[in-house]
Amino acid sequence: MPIIAPSLLSADFLNLQHDCDMLNKSDADWFHLDVMDGRFVPNISFGPMLVEFFRKSTKKTCDVHLMIEEPGNFAEAFQKAGADYLSVHIEACPHLHRNIQQIKSLGMKAGVAINPHTPVEQLKDILADIDLVCMMSVNPGFGGQKFIPYTIEKIKILRRMIDEQSLPVLIEVDGGVTLENAASIIAAGADVLVAGNTVFKSNDPVATIKQLKNIV
Ligand code: DX5
Ligand code: ZN
């Protein structure tokens, strides 16, 4: 069964307590928290302060996806805020190995996020040091975009790379995941499905989460 990680970016920010309660009662496994700085991506979302509120509102895993430049400056702040997983973008990190070591030394699980155009082969040497790859299936910055089809091929390549080295790295797919394409994403080798609009724009988010969880 896939790990389901609803993206709170699509939640109702004037009723966050309601949406957190809904997720807590649902089959959702993780809270996916999207942090944007208006520089690495053309949008601004929220920072450590809100992550701390989410942390207090759930016992579920807080999976923080940093879409920011120089993430090393904020790793400690997100650890203090209660992040369990902290992912940084390979495209934002000229010293990726150092960023990963920093995240792990702070006691968090380390993830690397990768944009749709970046070859997954660039992850080869870092795979043994990380817990998760966040494979972007849209260009990061906004919820509600359309899944880029060639991502499926990239998930398959990444799955092979991870399995060849028998590594425990999770593949998370982020962007445009729907009830229609989830089965093919899982078949390609994904372990974690992020879903924003599919969950929060649904008439019955709890039922939609259950459907995603039981898709195969
Ligand atoms: C995009 C974010 C995603 C996004 C997913 O930059 O990283 O997590 O919120 O939302 P949907 O599922 O609506 O594409
Ligand atoms: Zn994300």
C-alpha cells in the first residue's frame, strides 16, 4: 500500500484546524508541507512558524518539502519546528552532500527533491546517504497543475537505481497525482503519493484518501 501524503498547500488556510482534524481521522499517513521562498520557485507559501502549528496538530509524520534557495540556513529552524523529513532541491544545492549531512545530524530524515527536467542519474552518488527522493511531476511552485507524463519513465529508472543498490530509499511523487493516474505511478515504483487538489478539492476528502490508499 502506498504512503499517502496530502499537501496542505491546498487546504483552507482560514480553517486549518478543520482540515488537520479531517486528515487526522483519515487514512493519510503523512502531512506534506510545501515551503516556498519566491526565489527558487515563483511563489511564496509559509515557513517554520506554520510547520510548528501543523506539528502540534498531528501525530502523523511531518514531511517538509523545501523549495527554497540556501536551505542550509533554515534546516535548524525546521528541525525545531518539528519536521520529521526535510527535503531540499538538488537544483538549489551546489553542496548537496553537506546539506544532507546537516539534516541528518539534526536528527531528521533527509530527502532530495528533483525537478521534472533534471536527470535522475544525478542522484546516483547521493542515494546511499538519503531516506527519500521527492520526484516532482509538475514544475514546483503551485498546487493543482497537470501531471507531466514522462515522469513515469523517470520513476522507473529511479526504482531500478535504488533496487540495484538494495537501498531503503522511498520514492515520493509530487504534483498532479489523481485517482486516475495513481495506479500507473505506483506500478512504476512509487512508495509515497503526495496529493493536494485531489484530496482538498474533493467533495469527500476522507473517502478520496481511502481510495488513494487502496488503489492497488
Ligand atoms: C508543488 C508542491 C506540491 C503541490 C501538490 O510545488 O510541491 O506538493 O502542492 O499539489 P497537487 O497535488 O494539487 O499538484
Ligand atoms: Zn511538495
